[in-house]
Amino acid sequence: MDELNSLTVSEERLEDCRDVVEPDLQDLIQRALTSGFSREEILIAVSELVAEDFAVVMKTPSVH
């Protein structure tokens, strides 16, 4: 397994990206709540999906 030693992301770009992503994430959470899922279920599912995508980007094995 490869070890991730460091990852550098501009704080300003990260903040800008969060501003763009957050409204859609909140909409996604609301739609899932309306579909009957709990906030915990939604956040776990989203976290797993993000971890899988992050593993691909970082070329590391996924545990999911």
C-alpha cells in the first residue's frame, strides 16, 4: 500500500471550491432526507463515495 506523505492544496482555492460545492451537497442531502434516509446514512454514503474517488485520484487502494 502506498503511503500518502503530503498533499498541498491552496487554502484560498480550497475555500473557493467549498463555496461552489456546498450548495449542491446541501441539496443532495436534502433530497436524500426526502427519500427517507437519515442524515447519518447520507453522510456515511457520501463519505464512502468521496473516499473511493480520492483513492483513485491519489492512486491508492480503497478500503470500501
